[in-house]
Amino acid sequence: MDAVYKILIVFAFMLGSVRIRVPLGIALVTGGIVLNLWAGKAVSECFASLGHSFCSVEMWLLLAVTMLIVEIARFMTVAENSNEIVGAAQRWGGRHGRAASMMTLPAVIGLVPMPAGALFSAPLVEQVSGKSGVDKDWKAAVNYWFRHVWEYWWPLYPGVIIAMAIFEMDAWRFMSVQIPFTLMAIGSGFLFLIKPHIKTFSTLSTSDAGSNKRAMFLFMPLFVVIVAILLLPQLYLYVLPSSSALMRKLLALLTGLLIAMIPVYIDEQSRNKKNGKREHGMFSTLLKPKSIYVFVTLTGVLVFKSLLTESGLLLQASREIVESGVSPAIAVAMLPFLAGLVTGIALGFTGIAFPLVVGLMGAEGSGLTPLSTLVLAYGFGYMGMMLSPVHLCLLVTRDYFDSSLKGIYLHIMPCVLSVMGLSLLLYAVLKVVGI
């Protein structure tokens, strides 16, 4: 399996580079170039591919979206605003308000598909944890895990849309078998992450700061973005009929974020006038080292994905696995897992591996059925993405909490295994039923 080994070796090289403090964005771009050279491309072709990746409109739209997300995150986490949000979440959570807030705040943020979205919820999780004394790896794991409990079926996510299209499946059928993954993700997250610390949080006082009305206003940017994502792609399809589905989603997200900036600006002006300040803090965090690192890392992830696709090695690796004689079920699990692990995004395993998986399903004597194949492929692909060291949400979470990848992995591994176990169980049941 030459292509498989090449990918894994370059992967190890990139991780080793990060260990010796090479910025991840640079390590990713370097790894992408090495993959292309190893695939037999000339140096000139490699750098042409590199230049092409920087010309991607989608990449620049993602960077613009990320900048606005960082700005709205700054607005929501200004001390008096975050106190309002955290206070409301704790009030709504009742007796175990703090523990419930650790779950609900990143989960609510997760309803809006946005790159580096975990960076949005990280400051809120940090504030809720207060002086509980829990370690930073645990806080990072909680933020990361609960940020990703919806993407198995929530129709706003591009990966879900692509999966439904490739499997040519009605939305209701797709959701009916995928929703159990969300229930397992929430349940395992509570059991393995929250429950061991619930007594610690119950001894801390619950904030009563602020009002529900103010808290709802502060969540307005999220509501605006959700409405924009639901309504605007169809408008952009009419205005830009030749544009890709991803570009229309990004344009809708960018438009929603720009509209959401209007109440942010008005509120900032009002608050500064009230406090007697002449300057507002809008966009003040964009040039800070942590924000710049996020932008560089995002660029590296997108360039690496583009170069990996250009190299052709991932498709070759997929064919090698299929032709190696392994059983169809193992291939259905392995292909998306590998694609998710290497790319770190849902579009990676759905867009690259799922066409091959559907092809396997149609092979004579495979014994695979549509729904059983879907749950096995998606469950393992998504866990590959969650374990990927190039997953942007994992990287920004780690950086925000100054935690370690190893520590985060140790905390989320029981949850990961639970989702994989459910994937295998659903596969077995649906295969027996024959659907």
C-alpha cells in the first residue's frame, strides 16, 4: 500500500515538526508539497499547485468568515457580556447550572457551521469553569466535544448535505438513522466528561448576573447567522447560478455575519458612550498573536487539503485499501476514517471517501445495504475527523486553553469509542433488517 504509507509518513513528519515548534500552518504547507513531490510531480508542478491553492476564492471567503467570527466572539466574551450569557445559561440549567452550561454553551454555538467555531465557545467554557480547579486539558476536551454533537445530521453542515447527495437519500431517512449519533455524543460526553466533575461544579455558586432579555440580545448574532444560512443560499443560487454549493454557503455565512455586526456595532457604541470611552474595541483582537496563529493555521489546513487532492494520493490510497482484499465492511469503515484523519474536516471524508463507499455498496456480493453502509461510514469518518491533529477546531481549542493534544485525546477517547461502538451496532442491526 504505497500511497497509504506515503500519506502516513508525511503525516508523522508534520506532527514531528509541530513538536519542535514549527508553526502548524507552515508544517502543513510543507507536508503538502512533499506529498506532491513523492507522488511523482515535478517541482514546477508542485509550486503551480501551491499557487493555485492560494487563488481559491473559497479559502479567502473562509478567512474573511473566520475574522468576523473572531470579532463576534470578542463581543460576546467582553466581561459584562459574557457574564450575562453565562449567568443566563446557569439560571436555565437549574440546580446543576454550571455543569449544564459546560455542555450547552458549546453545543448551541455548534448549531452554526463555522470554521474554528470552537474558538467562539472556548471563552464561555473558560468562564463557566470559574475556580473549579479542573485541568485545562479537560476544559479543552469539553469545549471540543460538545461543539461537535450536531454535525451527524444537522442539515446546515456542508458535510451532511454532501453525504445525502452522494447516497441519494431523502433527508428524513438520513436524519432518522443519524440522530442517534447525536444522542450518543451528548450521553457519552455527559457520562465520561461532565459527570465525574458534577459535584465539583455543584459546590460553586451559580451566577444570577444580568437579565434574560439582555442574554437573548447577545445571542442575536447567532440567530442572524442561522437565518442567513437557511435562507440565503437559494438567493445566491439565483444570483450566481454557476457557483458551487460550498461558495453559496460561505457567501450566506459571510452575509449573515456582516448583518450580525450591525447590532454589535450599535451596542459597542452605546456601551462606550455609557462608560465615557471614545474608542471602541471592534477588530482589536485580529492582530493579536493568537488570532494571527488561527488565520495562519486555517490557511495551512486549506492549502494542505488542496495539495493532498492535487497529489492524487488519497484516492490512490483508497483504491489500494479496496484492492487489498479486505472485507467490504472493513473498507467502508477504513476509507472514511483515513480521509477524516488526514483532512480534519467532514468535507474530507464525505467528499473523498463516500463516492468509493457507495461504489463498494453497489459491488456484486458486497452484502451492504444503504442505511447500514451510511451509519458505518459516517460514524467512523466523523471519529477520524475528531481525532485528526489537523482539525482546526481541535487546534484552536488546544491553543486557547494552552492544553496538549495528548491530554485532550485521553479525555475524549471513551466518547470516541462510544460513537464507534454505536456505529457498529447500527450497522449490524440495519444490515439484518436489510435497509
